[in-house]
Amino acid sequence: MPVPNGHGLLPLGLGDGGSSDPSDHSPVRPGNDLQGSSDIATTDSSSSEADEAEEYPPSQQPIEYTQESQDITDDSDCPHLRMRVVDPGFLRMYSSAVSWNTRNRMQGEAGKRKRSKASVVRCSDCAVPLARPCVCVECSTAGCLLSNHIIDHLRFMGHAFFVDLASGSIYCAECDDFVYSSRLDQAYALAMLSAEEQVARFKLTSSSRQQFRPWIPNPQTSSELLKATQVQCSGLRGLYNLGSTCYLNVIVQMMIHNPLVRNYYMSDKHNNQQCAIKECMSCEMDKLFTKVYSSDPGPLGPTTILHSLWLNSTDLASFGQHDAHECFISILNQIHKTSSGSDTTPCTCLVHSTFAGQLQSDVQCGQCENVTSISEMMLDISLDLKPIAAGGLDMTLLSCLKRFTQPEKTTYKCEKCGNSSNDATKQLSVRKLPPVLCIQLKRFEHGASSSNKIETVVRFGATLNMAPFSTVMARKGGNKHPGPDSMYEYDLLAVVNHEGQMDTGHYTNFARCHDRWYRFDDEKVTRSSLQECLRSSAYMLVYVKRHLSYRASDELPMLPDDGELLAGMEGVDPVFMDLVNTATQDDSELLQLFGDA
């Protein structure tokens, strides 16, 4: 279609397809009709050369769709969209539009540092720059929604749909309203991550990611499931205090409500009846999960776990005040020792595949500026709470992490020049992020003659972005683009609190279960809120990655199928996964979320 002044036609014929990034959690309403899109189009630059055109290449490789894609139904209330959503050309054009917009946004963000140009989409009618681009699915024409120019275009040309690129929402001309499709939700998520990966240019170090294949029962299994008796098993059960064992109860609750740990044991990855190891902590955890998710709603007494803990950790073997963090590390070590993992690197046991990351230490010589790097495995991060300035009372988790990763002076003898210097600098950074990130706030100080508790208030958020503390940012002084935000985004899962004095205190915790927050105080379980959790005085924080990369392996824990973590990845069929293959020229070089930065 002719476009006035050459404006308003988006370069959607890129064949970019999509991968999966549910990083935008606004209600996604994607959908378009994009059928032949090899047009080369132009947009305007936001720099002083506003009229300079930027060309994009045509589609690189067509997406191959199988008959399976034609047999999938959709839940849209719009009959017009239901007819089009099974069209491969429709999906391809829709994904191309979303991919282009995502790449353009990320390149614009990177351009702020590099002073490069970012493309601006203008309305094909009034040439106004569009902060919220709306694009016709059938001809790629852009128009403004405020003046209804994009709607006028649909009516004049007889086209059916336009897509709001800011949110992925789809507008149906026949229904005269925005309509919804779950299949386009998935296409939107896949296309966004594909584009982010392409811009970031992260490469795989080994193999590409595995497709998520939802389990579909065969007719015989379906018949057996229909005959099964359903029972209530919410997993919300209190734990009796067996005598100053609140330190154990909060850690056990933290493990119970960890989706990766839960799914590992609930999928029979460790069967206590088939294990021959004596005093096996993993067997005790398997028994515990069976009891927690039974129909009995009453509190439990974690006697066997306590017994196993005492036998393997002599420092904790007494009825007295003990450190919850020490208990946490001890339980992880015992699960590792009694699992199928090994002491070699990398270990694929439950503990290491769930909690393990890597810290990197870079020491730079003050004389020759040679940098020596050492990386080591971590199961958690311990942060000091001493304020930077005297009298500083208000601290945040981000400020603690910043202080943890900032360069500091150290004495060092350089291996390269042989000189000893007091001007050497040492900097810690996170080289590899774990799926579940545990953070300890060091509230207990132990001196030669006394010990005390630090009551400093530390503010923390419901989300956490670890990009500023990654090795890839530290190496370039924070100027290098670290890749998609989805690689670094975490959501709060649990909080452990210590109330009272050091020798006479009491542990409680908050945990998220079925997207609701609960407070656990030994055998008492009460409904709470995120706000109450964020106001608490945290001792330990547990964050879980918002988006997970995974591979098929019998050694790795099964990922959640209830949407708590996969946020848009569950149930993704091959039609949408095929869109990944057009994200880059080499579709085997896709992003590895938990690989080396």
C-alpha cells in the first residue's frame, strides 16, 4: 500500500519469529494477520537525521509449519480471530512485528550509552511519532490510535486486525474492540525473547535449549485419572516446635514451598523406599513432602529430619538456639551427599542444579594492571549490614549488593610482574546466576568476648534484577549491555525472620504458595500479604528466577507445570517453538540463561 511521505511502513518481513520471554507481565493480547511480508520498509531516526531511512533485510528463512499447527484450537471469544490464529502466515507476521519492536527498543536503550540512532515509527496519516505503535497485520502500515487513524485504515482497506506493539494486544475491526487469544499470548512471549537474544548476541557454549513438551495422558491413563479420588493437598501445614527447633522449621518450610525442590520430590526423583543409604536426608525430605501434600491438614513433627540433621551435623545436635542459615547449608550438604551427584564440577544433583551459582573474584595489580580471575561455586550470598557511613540506618538490599561487588583495596603480589602492592584492587561479581538465589543478611556479629545482633532495617523488593552485579557488567565498568532483562529477573519466594535477641530469639518465615503469601510460626499458619512480608526484618531472602532455561535430563528436577515459574512457557506447542528458529542466522546459537556470562 502506498504510504504518504514514505512513513508508517514497518519492516516486518524479517522472519524473526520468536522465542519465549514473558518479561512483560501486562495482560498480553497479541494477534495479527501477517501474510506475505517481504517488503523492505523504512522508519525515521530519533537523532538529528530524522528523515534518514533505515533499511532492513527481507525474511531470511521461512518457517516450516506442520499439519499439527492446523489442528490446534484457540480460546478466543472472537470468531474472526479464531479463524486466523491457525494460519501460519498470521503467526509469522505477528511474531515479526513483535520482534522488530523489541529489537528496536533494546537498540534504543543501548544507543543511550553508545550515542547511536534509534528508529522511530510515525503515523502513516499524520506523521506523528508513535510512542505506542499500532500496526496493521496485513500490510504493516502504522497508525496512531489517539486519532483513530489506524482504525480508519482498517475500515478503508478492508483489513481485519492491527496489533499494539507496546503490549501485543490485537484489535479486531469486525468486533470493534481489542480481543484475546492464549495462542497469541505464547507467540508474543516467544517472539520477545528471540529478539532480545538476537540483540544481546549471547551464544551457547554447548547445546541449544530443549523444547518444553507438556505431558498429555493417553486414553488409558485419562480413564484411570477420572476414577481417582481427589483430595485437598494445599501444602500449607505447620511444623511443631520440638524444643527450640524453630531454626529448622523455617528452613523446612522454605524448602517445601520451593517449586523446584517440591517438583523434584513429588515426581519421585528420590524414592525413600528404594534408597539403601542409611540416615539419608533426601529420604527424609521425600517422606516429608508425601506427608505435607496428603489430605491431613494438621501440623507435622519433623522428628526424622531433626534426627538425620543431628547425626550428620554435630554442631546442631542439641536442644538450644541455633542459626537458621547454618541449618540451611547443612541440609543442602546432606542432600548433596546422599544424591546421585558428585564432588566433581559440574554436579547435577538437586542442590547444585537449583541453588548453585558462581562467584568471580578479579584482582588487578596496581603496578602492571594485570588481572587475575578466580571463580568458585556458591550456594548463597552473605551480605554485611554495616552501613557505609556512620549513623546510616536506612539500608536496602541493592545497596548491600552494590557494596558486596564494588572494588576494594587489597595487598597482592602479582604473578606477572612479581611486585607486591597495596594498591591492588579486588572485585567480586556473580559469574553464573542460580535458578534459586538465597541471600543471607549477616545480622549476628561474633566477637572474642561477646556476640550481638544487628537490628539495621534493610528494605528489599518483591523483584530483584541482578544485572548490575554480574561479571559481564563488572568487566566493562557497567557500560556493556548485559543481555535481556529476563536473564537477571528474580521474584521473591520466601523470607526468614529472626525476632528478639540473639540468645533468646525466635525464627518465623513468610512464603509464597499459589500466588498467595502466608506466615509460618511453627505450627501456626496464617494468611498474610506481600506488604507485610516486605515490612518484616529479614535474615534470609529467597528469590527465584522469573524465567527458566532447562534441558531434558533424568538428573535434573522437573520444572513447575502450574505457571508459578514458567510464565508463558508451559504448554508451548511446536508451532510456536518453530518461531525460535528464525531469530538468528544460526538457530543453534541461542541464549543459555544459566551458562557463563
